[in-house]
Amino acid sequence: MIPVQKNDEHVVDIVDLTHDGSGVARIDGYTVFIPGALPTEQVKIRITKTTKSYGFGRIIRQKTKSVDRVEPPCPVYNQCGGCQLQHLSYDAELKFKHNRVRDAFARLAGLEIPVHETMGMEDPWGYRNKAQVPVAFQSNKLMAGFYQKRSHRIIDMDYCLIQNKENDDAIQAVRKVLADLKVPAYDEKKNSGVIRHIMARHGYHTNELMIVLVTKVKQLRGADKIVEGILKAVPNVTSIQQNINPDETNVILGKRNIVLHGPSVIRDQIAGLTYEISPHSFFQVNPLQTEKLYGKALEYAQLTGDEIVVDAYCGIGSISLSLAQKAKHVYGIEMVPQAIDDARRNAKANGIDNVSFEYGTAETVMPALVKGGIKPDVIVVDPPRKGCDEEFLRAAAEVAPKRIVYVSCNASTQARDAKLLAELGYKLMEVTPVDMFPHTTHVESVALFVREEN
């Protein structure tokens, strides 16, 4: 028998914070997760759900408050699911993210290693250079905003505090143009209508702006009038495009883009290098923190100009090109063909010729490179959330680079892979968390592994 039932009320002490930002309490040894609660607080809760191992509760009265609790500045914070930590002071948020990374390595890899303080932002607001918001006809008007927590109902909002102002202004201006021209919003229940999403991408260093209208239909009726309206409402726009997504899916972008105005790409810079960005391009959403992240990866790589470097999971080549400025030659590996095309184009645009980009999976391409006589001194990896493929890690250890630099967006899979690398002869020296997404629970981390001579 579990000690609580649904709708029971209890006064509990919050003892911890989960990876998703919920408070943790225990009732007779039974764990209860409480969204919005912070460690050291005492709250009265109502149990909302139970399982055999744990339950969930909702705060009905705040009896004591943490010294780290702050008033969320966003007026729709409690409804929107975009941020999870606005009620926690930023200093405490950085400590929370540090502890998450440290605890992951201790718990999952059994490694007690130096984890540095989280690299945060001086001004942790308005940092996102990309916004993509759903469009719907609700409450007798066309709305564009973010979904309410655990729903597909759009919150009526004019701005988002973590988006940069240029994107916020552009999206609301485009929404008004579409509403004035009576362009139908997509209805996901009926799978009908026209406009599904509005995307805005802004170049932090270049001030270039892209607007993408994601439509269900191929033929956008009145496209000329829509473009004319957007150009009047957003005179600084660089590129206007239509993306066609006819499928019944939660995936935002379809495969095809049609340029309605301007070039097919905009440009931005990271650490002095220029990158072309299309609607589909993966490009880090926090430009200031990206420079810190890549700077730390470069520091850990310890390049002198004589090294051969392999950059696995290289994407559009943003880390590769940074490495190439300090290395003898860099080989980037990526399994997305369009990203390889972008990477080669970016290398050419920056006049960098000591970098090569290879299409395929890291675990197949790297052994082929080695077979062809290429022996890396340093391997850099920046995998997706699922972490590195085990076959690749074993292949990496087999070629025996001096150092492996591991950039991660998921400390749990990074720690799992660290355990395997330790078994393969690589000592984890240190880890630095980087706060790429302030006011959310996400944290990136950079780890340095050094080959043990024995």
C-alpha cells in the first residue's frame, strides 16, 4: 500500500529539484513531485496522481518560501510550457545546472571529477535568435503564440521574454498581416486551412531577418499581397519564404521551401566566422553563449597548429571551422546531407581550406578515414541527446587520439559515455557546464578526456 491517495492533502518539505525543475518531497518514504516548488520550502499540496513508485502533487498553499524564489517576470509563465525556472533566481539556476551535471557523472559513471561553475549570461533574457510559433483561429481571432502546458491551445501573448525583440516584433506584425488579409489558420483537428506556423530567424551580429510561413498548401493564395504587407510591417526583413508541410504531423517544417522575397539564406557570425542559415539549418539559438561553448571546446582541444582533428556529428561545420583556425586539418563527419552541403559552403565563404566534410555516420566514416592513412590527434564530438553510438566510441578509442573533447546537451548520456571511455583507456579530466538556455532546465556541458598511456 502506498501512503497517499489521489486528492489527499499533505504538508511537505521540499528536499530536492528534479531534472525538469519540479520540487521533490517524501511522505513516509514515498516520493512526490511538485511543479513550482523549490528546495527548503514547506508547502501544502494536493495529490494529483499516484503510481506504485511515486506520485505528483499540486501546491495549494505556500507555507514558507525559499530565499532563491523570485517573482517570474513573464505574465503567462504559469500557463506557458516554454520556461521552467523563472521562479528560481538566476544564480540559483546556475548552481542547479552545475549540480545536475556533477550528479550525473557521479551517479551514472561513478566518477568524482572537477565540474566547474556553470558559464552563465550577464543578461539572461532575449537570447533566442529563432522563434517558431503555431498559428490558430481561437476566440474569434487569428492567434500566434506558444502552446499552453500539456495542450495544443495557444496562449494569447504579444512577446516572449527569452526571444529577442526582433523576432517577437516580426511574428506579431506578420500575424496582423495574415489576419487583415483573412488568411485561414491551419486546423489540426480537421487537417485543413493554410498557415501552420510562423518562423523568424535573426542574425545577432548581422541584424539580418528571415520570416518563414509554414503552410499546409502548396499554392499560397494572395502571396504577393502577403509579401507586400510584410514588407510594409517589417521593413528590415531580409528574406521571406514559404515552407510547405502538407502532412498530418507534429514536425514543424516540410521539405520544400519557396523564396517569396530576398535571398534563400541569411547570415550570422560565431567568433568572427560567417555562416549561411536557411529555414532548415541547425544553428545554435543563443549566439553569445555559443561563443563560450565553442571557446571552451577549443581550449580543451589544446591545438598548436600541427594536429589532425576529427569533428564527429559536425552539423553545418560551426565547430569544425573554429577548430580549423588552430589545427593542421579538420575532418567533419555528418549524416545529414543538407548539413554537409551547408558546411562546405560555409568553409568556402570563410576562405578556410584545411577542412574536409564527409557524409555518413561517425562509426563508419572514421574507420574509413583511418584506413586511408588519416590518424587524428584530437576527436571532438557533439552528438544529439541520445549521446554517441557505442560502436563509434570503440572506434574512436581504437585510433588512440591524445584527447577527446565531448560537447553534450544531455549530461546523462554524456556520463554514460564517459563510463565507457574510462573502460577504453580515457581519463575524464574536467567538465564545464554552459547555460545555453537560461530559465529552462536544459544545460550543455563540455568534457575533456585524455588518453592514459598505459
